[in-house]
Amino acid sequence: MTDLTLGRVTADRDRLLRLLQEYGVYLGVVVLFLVNTVFTPHFMSTENFRTQAVQVAPVLIVALGMALAIGSEGVDLAVGSVMALSTSLLSLYLGYGPWIAILIALVGGAVIGVANGSLIAFVGVQPIVATLALMVAGRGLALVLLPQLKDVHDPAMASLGSGDVLGVPYLVLIAAALALLVAFAVRRTTFGRQLLAIGDSRPAARLAGLPVRRVLILVYVCSGVLAAIAGVLATARLTASDPTSLGNLMELSAITAVVVGGTPLSGGRVRIGGTVAGAVLIQLLTTTLIKHDLPPSWTQIAQAAVIVLAVYAARERGKR
């Protein structure tokens, strides 16, 4: 093989990997949609679309915060525990009114975010270690506050979980609004530009005079608040607080959505559109397996395989 031919093959491979990383998630969504359209009964029904949209909303909201953390060359493993903590706080303070309870739940998520960000920014703990510690502590605190499942009987929460506007559920509208807000923050604000610069090279960002510590803390506060919002919405949809199971393995789903959506684990880039498509891909993949009588454990195996493929594509492209 001549050098010219080898160069062409390498260029073609690099182009294919780039296209796979940029648009592979959208292709996956289309393929799974078509497969379910043909092979899954009642997939095209309005009720099914509503169910799928409602189920994917919390995953998407958590993934938005995860995208910010990964974009800063970090990760937030505590998002599932924050969801559990938010449902415990919501249930405990619901007697003071739904909006006060929701506010306290969001404050709880922000506090976990401040703790994560402080450990990373000031103490110098690696993000995976810091958030792992808060993942364990957060779940434990949630269970101390609410040791067992508790039904939520509140008209406002019931309306939040099942209400809609022109047929579009509140949960979907909130998730869409948050996606637009985070996309705007990343692309059009100073915070977004600083976040990407820090994710690209933290030492260079520090030498350039950027407020690295402040931005990192804000990133994890945003991730914590978004996870708390997801916990509140999930509680409203289920009409029950269950800190034992709520948010369990949510970090896996969020990381999958972000990585498959094209945000590199090395940081320096955040793709919100890809994250949205990644969350939809996970939901369709789960639906496909469940509707065809495969056990839930296969969903986790499939998600792991998707992560490996996405990271491989990004790694191979990075070598070029």
C-alpha cells in the first residue's frame, strides 16, 4: 500500500469517526424509532409518545448538569443521591406548602453542589473522588431523613406530575425550557466561555486570570440544582417519595446521554443538542428491550456498550 493510498484510508477513517461522533446519536435515534415503529405494537400511539416523553424528562434534566460537569473536565457521580435527598426534603417539608418544600429541595441540591465544587476547587480532590464521597453521603442523609417510602398527597404536586398544556406534559415543558436555558448559558454567556476554557486547560485558564474556583463551584451547584429539580419532578409523577430507589444509577444514564451526545470526557466542549438526543436514545433503547420482554439488566449492559463505542470513537479521533 503506497503512502498516498494509506493517507486516503486514514483520512476516510478519520472522517467516518468524526461523523460518528457528531451525528451518530441522531442516527441511533432514527434507527431505534424505525425499529420500534415496525416491531413494537402501539409504539406510534399518542399515549406512548406521552409516556416516553415524561419518562425521559428527568434523565434529560440530570444529563444537562452532567454535561456542564464533564465539559469542565470533571464528572458528578452524586446526581442520583441528590435526587433521593430532594425527594426526602420535599416530603418532610410539604406540610409548609408545596412551593416552600420545592425550594428547600432545590437548596439541598445546591448545598451538595457547593460541597462537591469546594472539594474540587479548593481542596484539589479529583472530581470522581469528591462526587463519589457525596454520592454515598447524600444517599445516606436521604435515608436518615426519610427511612421508607412515603406517599405524597398534594394537589399542586399531583398537577405538576400529571398536568399538561395543550397536551404537552408539564414535565416535558420544564425539561425543554431547562435545555434551552443551559444551551444559552454555554454558548452566549461569560460563564459558558469560562467553563469551556477551564475544561480545555485548567492551568492555562488560571494563568489567563479566569476565576477557575468560582466557575467550578457554580458548575457543580448547577448540576446539583438540576438533579434536585429532576427529583422533585419524579416525585410529583410517582406521587411518592422513595429515597431508597429514586435516582438509583441515574449517574450512569446521565453520563451515557452526555458522552453519546458528543461531549468528550476530556472536557472543553459541551453539546446540549447531542445530550438531548442521547437522553432520547437511552429511553428508546430501554423501551425496545422492555417491550420485547428482555430483563432490565440488559438495559444497563446496552448502555455500557454504547458508552464504550462513543468513547472509542472520540479517542480514535483524538489520535488524528
